[in-house]
Amino acid sequence: MATDQSPREARHREYNFDGIVGPTHNYGGLSHGNVASMTNEGKVANPRLAALEGLQKMRFVHSLGVGQGVLPPHDRPSLGTLRKLGFTGTDEQILAAAAEHSEHLVRLMSSAASMWCANAATVAPSCDTSDGRLHVTPANLQELFHRAIEAEVTGRVLGRLFADSKHFVVHEPLPGAGHFADEGAANHMRFSAPDREAVHLFAWGRSTFGEAAEVRRFPARQRREASEALARRHLLSPGRVIFAQQHPRGIDAGAFHTDVLGVSCDAFLMMHEIAFLDGPAITQRLRGLMGNALSVEVATEDEFPLPDAVASYAFNSALVTLDGGNIMILAPEESRENPRARAFLERVLESNNPVKRVEYFNLRQSMHNGGGPACLRLRVQLSEPEVAALGARMTFSAVLDDELVAWVKRHYRDRLLPGDLRDPMLARESLAALDELTTILQLGSIYDFQKV
């Protein structure tokens, strides 16, 4: 299995921790600025198929010899949040009262968006940090309420996974509400090459205290100040960190996170020319730090118009390193079906770079909500001792795969509309399923309903 090759990284291996799609997966249209989420609002969702599609992706990546793990869904509807908002009584009474008060509130409480683990946290591996420990900060996701309520449970899950303080540091989410709004690894890239220290690129959309080019249509979610705080917290070398502003035109086109228009792996970067406000300067800075090892493929607007890039999610492909150091692009099926996207990926495959393989994957249920292959995973570089120190049972295996598939088929519905979210039977089914899942994953009690 290929590993990162710098002196401190030689014993590290990348793991992809994918989110298991939750039982309340639906098209609630909650994410302003996410074109797919807005377009598909109110359509029929299939939670069972969504979860099985996600597990199929994990199974495929695992079969390549790439490290693979899972992260659990969050408890939805979030009855604990409804209690904090003043609703009282039994679970059924609380849900009924919330639905009577606001149908939209029930949608917010029932979102399964935690499946997109690229937003779960930002990670710095131990080979990059000055104290030699892996650092992880759960994202506060302050820009959207239905996502901001994820931070607490995400912190509990990561605390169980990375419990050994000898190897890991799990920080609290950043404070400061919108002043330090943090969207996690969806706005973070890490570059590595032989005999080079890693470089961390933190992308941001707006600044709390400084001037920045403004978006006009959709909100810019990540604050520069949050990115700077993460770099400090994670004890990264300041000279190996780049802060890059997302291009406002890209955000207004629907690229709410950087990983909608750019993705990296090792010393390879694939991006749209509108990914960053000053893309040429960013690539020049990267070349200065990474040397000739850096390989960059840029799509121009003429070659790959922004609407096609956002619709196809070609830049939200998952890149993984295979044996021998070659890179595989795991792209969504929508990229095969879009002629501009397919032509660009074929051009990348034929160019002089480490990419030697492109595979297309059907993730329709996730894609209809605006989440592609890269959205579904949190990338974590781990050494062998760190893998051995992981808590719970969240590394993928054939046995765990079989258990999770059977679990999904037992508990998940195959049809769900936003109006169904007020059904107390759905809530009961979902919480029972998650209670069983915590046993399968050996997580203990991580959900509010398990503590009541």
C-alpha cells in the first residue's frame, strides 16, 4: 500500500472515514447556496438506497487496499435540540408540537446532512504537528442551523474514535459563532511529496476583520479567521500554510465549499480556474513549497463552464493513492453523463500527472442533495500505532460491511418525503436503529436520547 513519503510520514497511511447515511435522509431543501439541494427540494428520497450506495462506495475503496472507516449518523429528529427550544412532553408530544409550530423546524431537526463527513472536522496528522500528535477540530458549521447542531455529537464520536491522548488531540469546535464560522475539511487541502514537509491549504470565503471580495448571490460560509485559528490550534508550521480565498463567482455559481471546484491528493491538484480568487498566485506559492513534485490540472471556463462543473461535481471526486503512488479518481456518475466533465477527466487521465485511473460511481441519492464522493469522507493520515490506538469499531472490514448492510435493510425506509418527518413512527424507527448501531460500532452512548 502506498504511503506518504516524507521522512516523518513514511509510516502513515490515509484512511477515508465515510459517513453512514441516516434513516431520515430526505430532500428538505435546507442548504441555501447548494444548487442540488435547492433544486430537488420536496422530491421523494430513498434512505435505504442512499445508505447502501454509500456502503458500496466504502466497499470499493476498501477493496483497493486503501484505508477505510465509517462514522455514524446523528440522531434525527434531534429531540434534544427541540427540548432546548422549549418543547416538552414525551418524544411524540414534542415532535407533534414542533410540527404544529413549524413544518420547516421539523425539517431542520431531521436533516441527515452529517453523512457528508468532509464537513465533520479538520484534521492535521501527527507527522505535520509540532507535538507529534494528530489534531482534530470538529467543525462548528455556524452558517446553517441544521448543520450547527451537529457539532456536539460529532465531537463525541471523534472523542471515542481518537480517545488515546498519547496519540490524539480532539479539540472543541471553534467558538465565536459567525465570526469564526468553520466548515471543516471541505475547505482544506493537504499536499505531500518525498523529502518535503507537507503543505496545508485553507480556503475561505469571507473575512470577519479584514476586507475581502464579496459574493452577491449565495453566502460565503468559511471565515478566514476560522482557518487561521485551525492552523494555530493544530500546531502547523506557519511557513507551510497557505490561506486562499474562494472565488466569489464560484460561490455564486453554487460552489459553497472549495471541494466543489477543487480537490487534491499527495502532490496533485485538480481545480477549476474559478476555484480561487487568484488561482495562478496560489499555484505559484504551492510550487515554491512543493517544488517539481507538484502537478496541477486546471480547467478553464471555456473548457468546462461553471454550471457544468457544479452540476457534475467532477471536482468533488474522491482521489485515492494506489500501490506504486498512482492516483485514482472516483467520480460521480453525473460526471460521466456530462460531456464537458467527462472530456475534462479524460484529458486529466491522458496528461503527464499521477492520475492513472478514473472510476465512476452511482451516488444519486447523495448527489441530489449536493454531496458527491469527496463530501462523504473525512481523510485522516494514520500511523500503525495510531490505527492500533483507535477506539470503537469504525475501521471497515468485510464482516462490518455485512453487518451494516443487514442493519440498513432491517431499519431503513425506501421512500421518504419531507412531510413524513413529522411521523412519530419514523422517529421511533430511526432512534431504535441508531441505538442498535452504537452496539455494532462499539461506541457506547453518544446520542441525547440514550442519555435521557
